[in-house]
Amino acid sequence: MTPSAQNRLTPIFITLGIILLTAAYLLWIGREPICKCGYVSLWHGQVVSAENSQHLSDWYTPSHIIHGFLFYGALWLVARRLSFGWRLSIATLVECAWEIVENSDAVIERYRTVTISLDYYGDSVINTVFDVFAMILGFWLAAKLPVWVTVALILLFEGVTMWIIRDGLALNVLMLLWPQDWIGTWQAGR
């Protein structure tokens, strides 16, 4: 293998290693590998459900694509000299770190307390892996699409999820960091 090919492949292997180590850690701390229901669906569209965040994709998948858009933009600003592969490795590390924190008992309980996720008991490992793949898709799309299309997709994803499930990335972050009773009431449909 030529040094050039090795330089291009190294970040890919590191990215895959980060994902595998994250999955292994989540299994080690007791997260369910797949939905307790015993099967895996490509899509699970019911938010207020014990099966939310247990299958391959759900209404929160667009927020992970947005993570990829945002990570690409941030790394383009601060690390544009690094290759796409190394920036993707960094983005994957950040996404996986978030997935580990999100699946900690403290954050799970916070979700259950201040958001609409009353039945949430953590992501399945397969859901976590596919959330990371969704971030990778967003990162790749951000590299290929014009900035205005990426921004339009962020607004579309946020608008659609807020309209259909009364949640999205912005509301999720707001409710975790600074819960608002009126938002919680609106999210609950009251």
C-alpha cells in the first residue's frame, strides 16, 4: 500500500474504531443491543413510546444529520487544513462522546424529567450506531452541498420535526439545558 493510500485510509479505520469502541462501551454498561421488543425496524415513528430510539431510525435521526452539518461547518472553520477524513474522525469522536453522555443514567433521567421522553430509558446500541451514521451522512452532505442548501435542510428538518412531533434539535437542547414549562406543555399537546 502506498503512503498516500495509507494516509487516506487511516482516518477511515480510526472512525470505524471509534464507532466500534462506543458500541462496545455501551454494551459493557448495560445498554440494550436492540429494542427490548425483540426486533429491529428501519423506521419507528412513534415518539411517545418505549420503542423510540431503539430502532435504526426515528424522528430524531434528522437531528443527527444536523449534527453532521454543524460539525462540518465548525471543523471547516477551525481545522480546514486537516483532510476530510481526519475532520470526520474528529466529528465522529464528538458524536460518540455525546452518545455515551446521552446514555448515562444522569442524562437519561434528565430527559425523562424535563422533556416529552417519559418512556425513554436510553438508546439501543444499534440506534446509537445508526445515529452516528446519520451524523456521518450529514457531514458528507455538508462537504458536497452548497452552504445555502445545508442551511435550508437544517431549517426544513427542524421545522418538520417541530411541526410533526413538537420536538427537534433546538428544542431538545433548550429543554435539557434550560427547561421551559410552556414548551413542555406545548410538547405534551396540552
